[in-house]
Amino acid sequence: MRTRPDNSGHMIVPTMIIVLLLSTLVGVAVLFTQHAGRLARDSRELTNAISIADGELDRMYDQWKRTVKSLPLGQRAVQADLDAISQPIPVPTSVHPGFAGAIFPSTFQGQPTHTLTEVDSFGVAVPSGTAVTSMGSLPGFNGMYSINTMYEARVAVGMPSISHTPTVEIRRRFTRSDAPIFQTAIFFEDDLELHPGETMVINGPVVTNHHLYASGMVGKGLTFQSYVSYNKNYGYTEQPPAATGYAMGNWQPPTYAGSKSSQLSKAKSRFEPAGKDMRNEFNTGDANPNNDSYRELLQRADSGYSDPPTIARYRFYNQASLKISVTQTQVAGNPPVQTVTVLGHDNNPVDPAVAAKVVDAIGIRAPMYDRREQQNVSVTPVDVSKFAAAVLLMNGAASPANRFNGIVYFSDTSPDTTKRAFRLENGVKLPTYDQPVDSPPDVRGFSVATDAGIYIKGDYNSYSGTPAVPSAVMADAVMILSNAWSDTNAGNPLHGVDNPLDPSTILPGTARTASATTVETAIMAGTIPTGYVNPGTGVTYGPSGGAHNFPRFLENWTGVPFTFKGSMVQLFTSTIFTGPWSTGDIYSPPNRIWSANSDFAKHPCPGLFCVTTYSRGTWRRF
């Protein structure tokens, strides 16, 4: 009998194949799901890690800015400062249980003074201790620059995973930008008037935070070679407010070497000489005498009142490494007795050897007639050349705190009530001239400040050769005395004393006749504005004399060149030297050969009077 074949076993193989395929598909699906889950988790972890790192960069930036702001002026952050900023702060477990905390590199790379690896404008680390800065344009003020000091912050955050723990590293650039005010040819906090009456060419930026009145006389023009900025209004035919002495009919618009449209602009904001924080502290309506105006910078704080920190750190007295006080007393019938006290930056007496060198440079306080003030001024001569010996001794001190930092402060604490001033003499070669040109301001610079007046006698900082020393002279008023100045003739008529034997002639050697003089420095001082009302007499003054008479003259300069290279900065109204401007028997104007010192942008004058801003770049992932 024929039987049917048994085919039941033939289905096993296909069934197994189908099961295998289904299992494979399920496995693939499971693996895909797991992989997708890992990708999603990794993505979440990456997002969280970036958020943590970005938050830490924000924290570091805020702490860095506070740290840098709190440092003494001119001092960069050191390793210890930066290490404190870069210490990790653990991330709370409630944020993400898998994160142990933010991980930082062993160092916070940046640009400290001496010990850290520095970063240049390309983000490349440079040898430790090399002072590397970059120059950048100052936004809103054409022709002006800022000195940029850069730091690179890095944050690395670990991401836990199944088999490995990668890290996310984010970097961000922190930048401090300092725009020295002394890079301007002329800066006026108040109205800026320029009506020179003689041919005048100004080379360098001109800035005013108020009105600009600028014009030249027909046939004797005023020319601007660089950029000009004003904050309020500009005019060349209008008289300044309260002006009574300008014959405006002979004036013409100034000439712009390029074009008016490209050089002249109305600023969108003020140029803050020391930042908004200081200006916001000014208040003449309260009882505190330590917060009235920018003149605070010249003064010692009244110890009976609080001194706002934003003002205190800029006071030149507080900054100075040499604080020299002259006191002269006299008992009737006896010669005057003069005492010179020399303190260091910490307000303690300096080394006796240093004090001896300084005392040797200080002359005897004596009266000198000032024709503009119409009275004798008690003047203390200062032989600038003799400070070289004191500076040399100070720079050999073991402690950096006892070394010379480029700033000397003078004060006259004599009990009499006469007007007082210091006279800088023999200043052709400043004491720090021989230091390397690219040294920091506190090494090569030489600035002097006082709450009194300053006379500069003869050539100053004009020694030939390498660039002039970064230098500033800061006082209530600054007067220029030529190389030919004689105290004997100070009270004589400008053109000399009439010969009693022949009134048609002048006694030889009695005139106040100037000789060619060169001054290379920044000047920060006050002016007497147009329409000033003398608080002591109630008399209303006429014209201020303008920025072209910002350095005050007392001699006959007719046909004589006065060469000035530097910066003229007006921040306040003079309170001691308040004599009204006039020519007459006071002076005749020089041939003005004036220009800005462009090197003061790169090598600021000691005192670090800057517009400072802080910024951070976008973060980058590595």
C-alpha cells in the first residue's frame, strides 16, 4: 500500500529562520532604542555640561572684574589672584546627580604682571613675565585707542557615561581696556574755546564733554590735523556764554586737514576721564568735602569725612611713592625755618638715604611775583635732575612696595595764607630716562602732582634720543617760564623798566623777554572759565583765554617759539590761581608749535588716568 510522505519536518528550518530574523530585528530594535537613549542622554548631558561651564565662566568673569577693579591702579592680577578666581565650585547634586562638579585646568591662563603665561591678541600664549598688550580703537571716539589686556578663562566639565567619561571644555576671553586720557592733544571737561589769533595747527585728537567754540582769525587760521569731538554744541561764529572781549567779526571757520565731515563729530556719550563710578560720586550739596569734583584728585582727603573708594584710589597723593611736604615757619626778626618731610607710598618715612637725596633737590621757599595773579606767590624750587639719585636708591629696595612707582606728590603745609606753588627746574632729562623704552609707566615714567600751582622753568623732558619719558604735571594751574626767566624781573613791566636818565629807553636786562623753550609732558590743570565770578570779590571776568592759553605765560614771547608735545587736560576750575586772563602787561603769545604725543597712548603717564572698560568675548568649545 502506498503511503503519504511525512513533510512535517520541512517546516522547522523556515520557522527557525523566521524566528531568527524576528529575534534579530527585535535585537536590532533594542540596540537601536538603547543607542538612541544613549544619544539622547548624551545630548542632555552635553547640554547640561555646557550650561554648567557657561555659568562658571559667568561667575569667573564677575569675580575677575571685581578683582581687577580692586587692585591698585596700574597693577595687574598676579598668580594668587587668578588662582582664587579659578577655584572650582561643586555643582549641587540637585542640578544633575551624575555631575561631581565643574573641573578647572590647573592654571587660569591670562596676562598677569610677572608669573602667568600671557595671551596676545591672537590668543597665543606668550612667555611668562612679558608685558604684552594690544591696541584697539576706542568706540565712539575717532583717532583714540585703548590698551587691551587679555585673559583666557577655561572651564572643563566631565560627562559620565557607560564606558567612559569625556569632558567638555569651554574657553572665553576676558579683556580690560584702558584708554589713557593723555593721548588727546586737548581734552576739556567744560567748554572748549579756541580763538588763537595767530596761526595754529593742532595735531592730535581734540575732545570736549561740553560746547566747542573754535575759529581762526582771517589770514591766521586754525587747523585741525586729527579728529575733533564735542558733546553739546559746536560753533565758530558764536561768542562763548558771557564773553565780552571777543571781536568775532574777524574770525573764520577752522580748517580741517582732511574734511570737516570726516573729522568733526558730536559724541554719542561723554568721555569719562576716570569712569562713571567716580563722576556719580560727585556731590556739592552734601557736607562731605571729599566728593566735590575732579579737583579731588589733586587733594589729600579730609580725614574727618569719608573718602569714597572710587575717588580715593585715584587721588595722586594716595598713588604716589614719594610724598614731599614743605613747611616754612618764621618768627619775627629771625630767618625762616624750612622743614621737608618725605613719606613713602605707605605714608611712613622713607629710608633716610632716600630722604637725604630728596631734601637735596628741594630749594628754599621764597616769594616770586606773578603778574597775572598780581601778587607774590610762595614758590619752592625743585631740582628735578637730583631726583635721579633718590629713584636709584628706591629701585634697589628689597620690597616692591618701597620702590619708585613714577609718581611724586608735593604739598606746602606752611601756616601762612599766601598762594603757593612748586617750580620744576633742570628737567631736560627726567630721572627715569635711562630705563628701557618699553618699561611699564611705574618704571620709566615720571609724574608730579600737587594741590598748589606748578611753574615749569625751561626745557622739560626734551632730552634728545629715545622717546620722551611718559610724564604728567598735575596742579591747580601750570605756568610756563622760558629758559630766559629771571626772578629779578618778575615784577617788572613786560618790556622792561624805563631808564630814569632817558625815559625813551629801557634799562638793559629788565624786560621779561622769553627765549625758545620746549616742554614734552601731559598737563592736567584747571582754568578760569569765561564769565567766571570771583567768589572773593564778586567781579565777573571776561574771556578765559581759551585752550591755547591753557598753559599760562608771564613773558614777552613775541616771535619766540614755544614747542609743546604732549596733552592738555582740563577737568575743573582753578581755586588757587584765579587771576583773570589778559595779555596787556602780563604776556604776549608765543609762536605755538604744539602736537600730541602719540606714544602716550601706548606708554601711559604714571597716575593711570584712563577710561577703563571690561568686556568678554563669545565662548568657544574645545
